[in-house]
Amino acid sequence: MLRDFLDSLVMSCGAAARRLGLMSSSVLLAARHRRCRAAWEPHLARTRELVARAAADCPGRGLAVVVGSGHLLDVPLDELAARFRQVVLADVVHPWSARRAARRLPNVSLLEFDVTGLHPAVLRLCRDRVRAPLPAPAPPVLPGPRPDFLVSLNLLSQITIRPVSALREHLADPDEEALKALARGLVEAHLAWLSVAAERVCLVSDYLRVVRGNAGELARIDLLHGAALPPGEDWEWLLAPRPEARADADILHLVRGVPNYSAAVTHIE
């Protein structure tokens, strides 16, 4: 608990993200990683390898942007900094690990970036506590030139959680169907944005939660609310080995890595 409190003190986080609980989520993520380090490492190593491979295949060497950089657990930052003239770490919360890395590497900088573009609108609805039309997802806008390389990194399944849970908690009469549509809309808007966000885009996302007990699968949960990913490379992430979340079961996420998003989307059209 003391470690978590100290971590929160050194995080860089805007007011909207803090009020939506995103800083707390970042602290809890770091704590779970400490407890489950060995179980997580195959997933993190596979992610770093795929991102590094995608970056090496990128023709441009000017600007790289990592959206969802977080604690840098899955970011091959040294490789990116060596290949590109400028690397921007974009997230709503920047832990001390990211801030320290930006100081260590002169061509790495931090950008506070709400990839949903909806946090202020969600907070206004929560404050008013009345049933009203929910905000429509819109493509975010990155400042500066168009990136040569952009990574959406283990982010897609997360962007719906806090906005939707806040609306469900604070609205006087939440419309569950509208909340479900908002969640799917956020995922699909992010995927549409990736098609035009940079010259070369790499996507890594978990998409399915599996609860697995001694006798086999106990449950499957779609993390993307019905949205579909293009084909790529799939692997398992042992997110919560027993008894981290359940004494009788492990919780795994299925993950897909798409090293060249535009090419993968074109292939299925």
C-alpha cells in the first residue's frame, strides 16, 4: 500500500484523467505487475519483439509515437530511440518510469493524450447527473507532424472501461444499451483512426478474456464489445494466475499483434 501511494505521488496526470480514476488504474496495474511479473513476462517480451520488428520495417525514420506507453513494460524504447529522430510517449498518465526515460534519452518526450477525446464530456455528464445523449466518439488529433510510425499498445480494450463505468455510476438513469453502443463506438473509432493516423501503424491489443479452471474454460468475455480486429499474430497473456483474482481459476487474455495495420486491413477488404 505504501509503495502504491508513493507511486501515485510521482505520476504526471491531468485533472480529467485523475477524476475518472485513470491514475488509480495505473497504480493498480503496476502493483499487479510486481505480483505477477513472471507470469506477465512472456506477453511483455512478445509485445516488445513485435513492436521492435514493426519499427525496423518502417521506411520513415523521423517521428514515432507510442500511444498507451504507460509504465513502458511493453515498450522497446531504446530500439525506438535509436531508430527514430524523435519518439513521443503519449498517454493520459505518465508514471515515474516514463518521465525518467524521457530525461535519459534526449530524443524522447512525453505527451498527455486522451485517445478517446471524451473525458471532459463524460465528466460533464457525470457532474450534471441527468440522462442526456451520450457523446459521440471522434478521431483524436495528435499535435505536430504526421508520424512515420505509431503504436497502439495494449490500449484498445482499456479505453472504454473508465468512461463507461463513470457514466453508469453517476447518471441518474443510465441507458444500458446506449452505454454498450458507446463502448463499441469507442473501439471502432480507435480502429478507424489507426487507418489514417500515421504512415505505418502497429497495433497490439488484448481482445478476449478467458477464465480457466481445472476442468477447462469457465467463461469467455469479449473485451472489444463486438468490434473485430484484422488478422495478426495471437498469443496468451496470463493476466491473473490463481489466486491473484480467483482461487479456483486463472484469468488469461488473448492478445493480437498486427505489425502493419493498414496492410492487414487492406488484406481483408
